[in-house]
Amino acid sequence: MIVAGAGVQGAAHLARAQGCQDAFKAVDLGDTAVLAVSDGAGSRHRSALGAHVAVDAACRLLARDIPGAEEPPEAWTAWIAGCGKTVVEEYLRAVTGALAADASDPGEPGDLAATLTAAVVAPPWVAFVSLGDGFGTLLTRDDRCHLVLPPPEGPPAFLSSPGAALRIRTFVVWEPELSGVVLSTDGCAPLALDHPAVRELPLRAGPLPAEGFFLGLAATLRDNEGDAEPLRRLLCAQEAGDRTGDDLTVLCALVEGG
């Protein structure tokens, strides 16, 4: 498994002297990988810490007791549903502890508000946990991209939002031709997603994965054996800055030989 990721400060954050509020983390287990990206709420002054708490909790919990490839869909569905609820509980426990430890700056969990997009990549299975406006794309061996986790419409929810354990999305995908999974925070949408009009499709078709972005990224990472520097340069490029002012984070796992 080739695992690589990069996160960069958005142009708008840079202009306001505001640090990057995204975070990402991965666990490479050999033939399985756990990926997590998080976007801290821009209006909350400690959301960067919340984003790091979110990816730490997700990677730690999702790396446990992963079902085997031969397990039926019901086993995978039940496992990831339980993980989703546990991730929210662990996030709230951790942020409550962080707030209690800083008596000089009392606050509430909402001060560390963050989204979460996570995946367990265990070919042919991919299990997703998501809350907020991140998105996830599957790549297959026939050089196709599938936006299986589109960004939701409307204001994003956060792990600290009321009822987060009930609002978190979990699902599994079985794809025997799987060649990769890419997770992105919402700041990457202008780079990585096409408006349906670009392909002469009706608005109801929703956003579509930009094949040039995803397939080019996968080819580059395969050619350089997972060196993430080209990905970081892509996110730092002037074109990326012109399209979005938000922080940009991309994390992927590619099946070797895929």
C-alpha cells in the first residue's frame, strides 16, 4: 500500500495570519491502511487542536479489530457503525480533558469544532466514517474515479455538534477492482471536483470527480513510490490559491500494482 498526504495553509488564512486548521493522519498496516482528514471550524479559535484530536481518535480506533476480507457485508457494516459512534465519544472525551487541563482559558467542546472524514482501506473493502463537508473518492483499475462520499449540502456538522453520534455517516464499499482511495477536506473541492455542467450534465447529477486531478495524482505517487512532495507542490501552486482561499488537505492510499 502506498500512503501519502499533504496539507497546506489556505490563501485566505495566510492573508489573515491564521494558521492551518486542517489535520491528517494515516496508519499503514501493510495490506490495509487507515486514513483520516479533519477540517477545524474557521470561526473557532481552538479548532486546529480539535482537528488533530479528531484524526488521532479516528486512526487509533479504526485500526482495531478490522474485519477480514472474507467477512460478509453485515459484519463490515456493523463494525464501522460501531466505530463511528465510538470515535465521536472519544473525541468528546479528549476535548473535554483538554479544556479541563487549561484553567486559564475555559471553554466548551464547540471551541474545538472539527469535521472528520476517515476510511479503512482493506481491499476489496473500504469502510467510511464521515461528519462534515469532506469528501472521498475511489479509484479503480480501469482508470475511473468514483465520488462515493460527496460533500453534503448545507452547513457542515461537527464532532462537537449536538447529536453528532447520531448524525455521523458510516458505510462500506466492496470493490474488487479497487486501486486507490483519496480523502479531501472541503477546501480542495474547486480543484478536485467538476460542476456537472462541465460534462453537459444536469445540476441534479451533483459534483463529479475531476479525473485529471485524481488520476494524475495517483500516477505521480506511483512513479515516485509515494513521495508526497509533488502533492504538496500541487496544493501550494498559484492555480490552487486562485481557486480557493481555504486550507487544502489530501490523503490517499493506493493499492500497489493497482
